Amino acid sequence: MQQMTITVKVQIVATDTDKVLLDETMSVYRDACNYVSDYVFQTHDLKQFSLNKVLYSTLREKFGLKSQMAQSVLKTVIARYRTILENQNEWMQPTFKKPQYDLVWNRDYSLTQNCFSVNTLNGHVKLPYFAEGMSKYFDHTIYKFGTAKLTNKHGKYYLHIPATYDVEESNISDICNVVGIDRGINFVVATYDSKHKSGFVSGKTIKQKRANYSKLRKKLQMRQTPSSRRRLKAIGQRENRWMQDVNHCVSKALVENNPKHTLFVLEAASILHDIGIRVSEEKYGFQNGKLQEQEGPAPAREICTSLGFKEDDIERICFLIAHHHTYTNVDGMDYRILLEADFLVNAFEDSVSIESIQHAKESFFETETGKHILDTMFKS
């Protein structure tokens, strides 16, 4: 068995009195985190024991934190710094801008009689919650809660609770299906599996909606007023939430529509190879294959570096992106597969003629799988 953790977002119901207590606690917790962050940045000390020895009394006296809250502040700051060091590999000082509060399960928060009991600076408060769709996660014989985060968004309060549960480990001998996935614009996702079944998720509506957002952003940017800047920020957040929901729905559909023990193959190069499209459109007002090859490697390198990829892997990924429309001097199977897969999707999206399909098959398609998919998709 192996463990998997998901984050359960639960909206809690607070009275006006409770809101005052929660807001005060989150604000003080945020201020204490920034205070500790300043000290850590100056000393580069990430040891809980030594930080506790130096800062514990100040956190109690200056911020009025309870003993357990003071310990949580230290852990929150240490975790944030460690994440930055893992991703950036250098010391950068994090700033805690929004009020927040990290709560340890069965110490700072617990669940009793359909209410969450949440610890504040002035004692525990009992808060009802919206239970619809949440009840299955409260079966503690299956799900184990971890340290939750309390947030306030537009006057609504949420507990973001990590829930860990056991899942069966996948055995390579149990895999009954392999699904290859390519992401695009005209089609959000194109899939092909080992049972020769292909699937496409149209991106037409998404493409149009993003174009509308882009037009609106340009209009607001031209106004240069405080209200336009506020609206610009709100629109950006709305678009991000919408795209997250789209990606979630597509991912869920892929999982639900494939049998158990399906292996999803999503190589870094296949995810990033079209990353130059948006850069080209913003820079030149249009995009094509050569511009994708020219503009794609730089943002891909930045992403791969931030994720901690090895340098030789980054070099290969960037090389593939810089050549994924170049059909000569193909030097590896990864290059070959990316070329053929990208052509298949583009040919389908662009309604390429049968003559061009036949020419491609004869001139640069070499893998038997690629040829089979080509024949299946474009039967003359």
C-alpha cells in the first residue's frame, strides 16, 4: 500500500463575533510569520530547536500567541523557506501578505457534533460547516487529517485540510492500458492508447473565451486608471480559476474513462513543446512552427529549472522544443515520437489533405505505431 494526500476545501460558517476572533488570530499569525521570516533571512537558521530558543518568548510576549501557535509559526516559516530553497536553490525572503493560520489536527482544530472546533487567541470557537459532498472525507477509518490552513476569501472562511488515505500500489504487470497524451490549442487534449483508441477534447470554446479575455485585458491596460487595474487583477484571477476548473474536468474525464491500472504517459517535452505559441503571439502578433521553435526553449528552460530538472534533461527538452517542426537529422526515438505525434494532432486540427498525409507517411514517418495511427485517423 502507498499513501495519497488530497486537499479538502471546507467552507465554515462564522457569526459576526466569531469572524472578529478568526480575523484577529489570522492577522496576528501572519504578522508573527513575517517577523520570524525576517530573522531567518538574516541568520539562515532553519532549525526548529534554535529558532524556538531565540524567538519563542518574543512570539508569546510581542504577538500574544499561545505556546502551540508560536510553535506553528516557526514550522510555517521553516516549511516556506525549505520550499523556496528546493525550487530556487537560493535564499529568497518570503512575505506573508494575506492573513492565514495553520492549525494542527486534534490540537488547534477538531471535529465534534457536526462542528469544527477552532483554536483562536481567545479560546476555541465551534463553527458549523457546509457538509454537502464532504461527508466521505470525515470517515477517519479511511482519511487521516493533517495540518490545515484557515483562510478568509471575500468574507467567507475556508479550512484547507490535507486528507491522507491508503491506495494500492501499482504493479507493472497489472497495467492493462497505456495512454499517450498531447496537449494543444484547437484540441485541449488528444489521446491515443495501446488498444488503438483515440480521443479528442475540443478547445474551440476555450480558445474563444481566452481570446475574449485577451481583448478585455488590452482595453483595460490602455485606460491606466486605479479601477481598471483592480478589474484587470480580478479578471486575471477569474481566468485562472476557470482554466483550473477546465483542467480539473479534463483530468477527471481521462481517469474516469479509462480502466483501473491505466498508465498515463506525459513526457515533459510533449507538455512543453508548444509553449512558444503564446510567446510568439505576444511578441510578433502571430505564430508558426519556426517561431515556436525559436521562442519555446527559453520559457521551457525556466520552468524545468524551477522544478529541479537535471541540466542534461533540460538541455534535451529544450533541444526537442527547438526542433519539433524540423524533420531532418532526427537523432533519437524521443525526437521521432514527438515529431510524429505533433504532426498527427496538427494534421487533424488543420484538416490536412489526404495527399499531404500520404507524403508525410512516406517521407518522415518511421515508427509502426505512428503509421498505424496515421492510417486509422486519415482513412482515404
